[in-house]
Amino acid sequence: MTAPIALSCGEPAGIGPEIAARAWQSLRNTCPFFYIGDVAHLPDDVPTAVIDDPAQAHSVCADALPVLHLPFPAPNRPGHPDPTNAPSVIDAIEQGVSLVRSGVASALCTGPIHKKALIDGAGFSFPGHTEFLAALAGCDRVVMMLASDQLRVVPATIHIALSQVPTALTPDLLRETIEITAQGLRARFGIDHPRLAVAGLNPHAGEGGKMGTEELDWIAPFLSSLAPADHTVTGPHPADTMFHAQARARYDAAIAMYHDQALIPIKTLDFDRGVNVTLGLPFIRTSPDHGTALDIAGQGQASATSLIEALKMAHRMARAS
């Protein structure tokens, strides 16, 4: 029996508690998971059961949302983050990492955090979840994959200005991104010989140097120099022709050069079902591909679809590993 998935609560003033409850309602009989956070922050209309051991989630999950109770100092006020809760939000993430690394949880799914509240209340020094998890795991380099049933895509550079991309993008960075992605597809998705398609940096992949020379100067020669035995790499491909259905059938994951080149196609193809997967960690981590949505928190408007897909993907990855 696969161990249950740990779901860290994230920012309680956001939509995290209500979508966790809806995810339990959807997955209660098929995908056991437990919530790490304050049971008092969860909606009153969903049954909960405080557990002492993650293993209890299997027997509890059909009838109630299992909760590994972590008391928070302040109540949940939807739409209004309280910085005094920040240390507990961080503690929930750390507990999740510890549980999955010890094997009592099969994967970690993280609820969305509010970085300003973490900075104000706990001096949080990381740009986001991914960097914090990498530090907890002692990893020098991880990559962000956005995945759905229609597309998997990895941006080589992420949250930097477009003007900084040509400088940040180096052969070493691209090599690490390709290798971590290929290893992740093998280990986490059960794909024995991954096929990776690499996008060009410039329009039309430079069109022979007429629209930029990076492809001619180093990207194409670099990709040609790669000779991996356990995966296939092609490119650089014009990004504007990489994401239609026939093109997607030719690869298992696309490597994009910058943030929007990766996120626009997956959010266009499958906005509600996109899942954020961190590859390169020594454990499975997924998360919904959205933020705290403070503006609609507590109003019953939030969709739990991305969290449901993140939990389902974590479950599939755990079974494939």
C-alpha cells in the first residue's frame, strides 16, 4: 500500500483550506492524503479527523479529511493574512518534508503561500516554495515543471526579466535543466527513454541568424554535442510551432528558454488542470498552479481542480517511483 500524501496548508487566509476540503470530497476513496495545519482553519461543513500518525489517513480518509493538527496562533480570516501565523505556515512545510523523506508520506503537495506574510512574520528569505524546498533538501539545483495530461514543459530560466534571459541562459544551465528533466521523467513518470524538445530563444529559432544569433552561436552546436544514451534531445525548435497537437506527440517534455514561453502554452491548453512539479528533489513534490487568491477566499468561488490534479499526479508519481 502506497503511503498517503502530505498536503501542507499554505496560507490559511487564502483559498487553501477550502480547496483542501473540496479535494478531499473528490478524492476521499481514491487518493488518501492528510492535511498539515490547524483543524480550526478548515470549513465547518466538511468532516475532519485529527490523526497522530500519517498511516491513519488510509482508514480515516473515506469518512473525514485527516488532519495532522498544527495549532496556529491566530484564527483564519479569509482574505486577510496574519503575519503571526507565518512561522506555523513554514513549520507545516518543514513537517511535510520531514514526513516524506522518512517514508511515512509518499509525496508532498504544497498549498499556496503568501510570500509577503511570510517575510513580514518570519523573515522568510526565499523567493518561493521551490527554493525553500531545495534548501531543506540540500539541493543545489532543481527545476520547475508545469504538467498536465496534454503537456509537460520546463522553463530553463524562471522569474527574471526578459532582458536578463540571454545572459542567464548558459550551456551549463541548459545542460542541468535537460539532465534533471530527463532523470525526473524516468524516476517519477516511468518513462524509460524520455524525448525532450528544446525551444529556441529567438523568434523562429533565430531564422538562420536573421532574428537573433544565439541559436547559431551556441544553442544548436551545444545540443548537437549532446549524446545521451538514456534520453533524446532535439532542437532548437521554433517555439511558435512546438505546442500544437501533432508537435506535442513527438516529445515527452518541452524545455523552454524563459517563463512565459513555457507557461503560456500550458495555461492556454489546460488552465485549470496544470500542476507545478519540482524535479531534482529527493522526494516527490507537486502543487496547484495558482496562488492564494485572497480576493475570493472564503466566498465559495475557488476551484479545487488544480489541487485535485496535483494530488492525483503526486499519487501516480509515487506509484511509478
